[in-house]
Amino acid sequence: MKILIIEDEPGLQQSIVQYLMSEGNQCSMASTYAQALERLGLYDYDCILLDLGLPDGEGLQLLNYLKRLNRTEGVIIISARNSIDQKIEGLRLGADDYLTKPFHLSELNARILAVVRRKSAHGERHIEFKEIRIDLDAKEVLVKGKLVYLTKKEFDLLLYFVANKGKVISKSAAVEHIWGDDSDMADSFDFIYTHIKNIRKKLTDAGSGDYFQSVYGVGYKFMEI
């Protein structure tokens, strides 16, 4: 999963990043309101962890921003403010959960998984597209009941495209979603073609249709033939 951590306390931010990355997630960070706006303007995320008290702005304003744009990311407020009014206001503005500091990182991870599952699969533990079935818990892909062996990057990439079926996904957006902040170090995004080629072959060999469509000069989209 791709997670944005908006937190201005360096120690807590690093602890969250290290833990979530050890769980196989890709993490981006923002320490200020301005940095958060920049990140949100460039990329989409599976989940956003939002501290309310930022040095140059208020976290609730970011919730308003997301609501105006009809963004679909899950949002978990992480705050030292244990006020019932703050919780109600945050949930009213579209937050999916509210976790009061201090908290255990294992609990935070469980909350993230629950929010993303509700958002991406409407509470289900799997996603289906035609003859393709993706098990979110087991991280398995089946085609007509037959298990297809994908690498972790291939699984994450397929899930990203299926969740955004019908939308054009640029190479840079796909790479940033899967590789996170490290994508800035890439000389080019051509290697995304190799990953998609491998996924297509594995799926079609198992009896699936070829749903990846190239969009010249932009990227790809995943859609019915």
C-alpha cells in the first residue's frame, strides 16, 4: 500500500515509517501543511495519516481540501487532541478513523488495514474483475480458480490498476505508487513496461483476457476488452 504520513514530530514520523515499511508498505512523508498539499497535488494514496496540529496550518483544513476534490483515500487522524468535539468534526469532514497519541504501532497498522479494506473492497476481503480474483489478505491472484504466482511488486501493480480500472495511469504515477519516494532516483520509468509485460503474460497464460491497454505517450489503463 501507498501511505502518506503527515506528521511534524520527527521521532514519531520515523517510527511510523520504519514500522509500516517493515510491513511491506511504501511511505511518503510531509512535515508541514505546505508539504502535504504538494504531495496530495501530485500523487494518490491508499491511506493518509493526518496529524491535526501542523506548524503552518491546521489538519482539518486538509480534510476540507480532500472532501472538495472528492478524493477517495482513507484518512486516519493521529492526534494528541483527545477532544470529543475534534473527533466528531474530523469524522464529519470525512476522516475514516481517529487514533489518539500515544498509540501502539501495531494498532495503527491494524486500523490502516481495516480502513483500506473498506475503501477498496467495500468491506470485502477480495476484489473480482471478470475471471480475475484478488485475495487482499492472502495476497494471491486467481484466474478461473487457478493460482497465478506474482511477485510482490507485480501483485501491488495489478491491484493498483484493477482498483483504478478504466482510468489512464501514467508510468510515473504507477512507479511512484509502487516504489514511493525512491522513484525519484530512477533515470527513467521504462522498467514499468517490463513489470506489466510479465503480469500480462502470467495472467493470459492462466486463461485471462488481456485487459492492459497501452495509451501512447502516457501510460496504461486496465479495462474490459
